[in-house]
Amino acid sequence: MRIGIVGLGLIGGSLGLDLRQRGHHVVGVSRQAQTIALAEELGVADQAWPDCGRLQDREVVFVCTPTEHVLPTIQILSTVLEFGTVITDVASVKGSIVPSAESLWSAFVGGHPMAGTEQQGIRAARPLLFERRPYVLTPTRRTATEALERVEFLVKDLGANLYRMDPDLHDLSVARISHLPVFVSAALLLNLASADDRQAEQLASSGFYDTTRVGGGNPQLGESMARWNRAALLNELKHYRKTLDRFEKAIERSDWATVTELLAASRDLRTRVFPAQDEYC
Ligand code: NAP
């Protein structure tokens, strides 16, 4: 297929690597000369350009910019693309993007690949990032079947696990399993910072590394999660505080049976959510 990718960072670059590997022709768009040069060197795109005009003949265009630039980018694309091109995005929020995107371009399909690392930029792009990971598409009543099928074909070609969800329900779910953890993990790091305990920093090992990975990532990404999924995230933060309170109260009371019960319930849930844990190592 003839593919376009706007925004050649971690996600856009990784998509480019895999789509090219599977025989698709990829044209990338980046604002920076250095990224454009690297795109061809790293194999992220067959060609890369500084403007969207070169995407005119593409069958599918992925918008992989930071969330706040998704709608302005679709606005620009709507002035250059041929009728029939399908636009899809990868932003981690959908409810505040999909209706406006559909108004700008009728052949729009909202998307969110549930995969990433704590790095950013084109040099962070890596092959097989999406393989066996969830990839959510958020079609609505306005989504044309042919547009949806075209994006679904590519998602399956990436080896990802395809899910279809309502945009608002997607946002509630990702607030729980993706956005809240970023802030909990960041709070763990800030908790260490406020203690100003260099010795503890030296003792930090695999456990602290695992629990702080997402809190040590791209700050712009976390900010857009909070800004664009604000209500759902606030709700999850309140709920999470109540769960922490249950631990605090049980420990205050030296109620070790409750502490053990809560930890056993959390272990069981983790085993259910990640039955094959080594997949994520
Ligand atoms: P990233 O590594 O920072 O890449 C974003 C790229 O977009 C940048 O490299 C930048 O490239 C380009 N860009 C920035 N502003 C732009 C603009 N105004 N117009 C055009 N291009 C612009 O970020 P990312 O992690 O790939 O995130 C991109 C999208 O993926 C976000 O919407 C995010 O919500 C979503 N997402 C991220 C993850 C994750 O874990 N990282 C997971 C799933 C979805 P140039 O400076 O070269 O133009």
C-alpha cells in the first residue's frame, strides 16, 4: 500500500520501519532537516519531505505527531490529499479527537497502538514495537467500512492484536491502565527527589526501575494525557488514592491479614492480566 506518515518520532518511525519491512511504500513528513535525513538512513521511510504536499497520492496517512498537533495536521492534510485517502492517527486519547477529525476528513479512523518506550524521537524507532501488542481502532457510525478495513489490514499486517472500541470508552480504559500509571510512577520518583536521599538513589535497583519506567518518559506525552483525558484521569487519581488509603489504614492498624489479602488480590490480578509475563521483559 502507499503509506504516508506525518511525525517521524518513536511511534511514526517504528510504524515506518515495520510497514516498509512488509513491502509497503512509505513517504514520511518531518519538520526538521536532520530527521528527514535520518528517516532514509534508518530505513523509516522510502522518502521523507518537510511538507504534507508529497502525500497527495497516498492510500493511508498515519498522523503520528504529539496529540495537540493531530487536528491541525489533519486540517493541513485535508487541503492536499486526494479524495479517498484514509487518515488515521495514533494519539493516546480518542474522545476529544475523533469527532473533530471526522468533521475535517470523512475517511478518518481513530487509532491507538498500545506500545511504546520511555524514549522519543526518530532514533528511538524500533522494529516489531507493535507485534502482539493491543492496537485499538475507534470507528463510529460515521466511519466508512472501506476506510476501516484498510486500516485494519495494516494493523494486522504489523502483527498487532486488533481491538475496536468506542472513543470515549477507550479513554476511560486507558486512563486506568496507561495514563494513571504515568502519574503514579512519576510520583514515586518525585517522592524520592523530595526525600533528597542519595543513599536510597544508590540502592535503587530492578524493582524501582520497573515501577518508574513510565514516570521517567517523555514529559510532553504525559502532559497531553492529563490535558486531553483530564476528567477520566482525575477520576482514576481519586480512585487510586482510596486504594492507597486501604493499605495505609491496614498498616496503621497492624492489620497484617488485610495487608496480605490486598497483596494476594493484586498478585492474582496481575497474573490474569499478564498470563505470559516473559512477553513483556
Ligand atoms: P515523539 O517521539 O516525540 O515523536 C513525535 C514526532 O512528531 C516528533 O519526532 C516530531 O518530529 C513530530 N512533530 C512534533 N510536532 C510536530 C508538528 N507540529 N507537526 C508535525 N510533526 C511534529 O513522540 P511519540 O512518542 O512518537 O508520540 C507521537 C504520538 O504517538 C502521540 O500522539 C502519542 O500520544 C502517541 N503514542 C505514543 C506512545 C508512546 O508510548 N510514546 C504510545 C502510543 C501512542 P520533527 O520534530 O522531526 O518534526
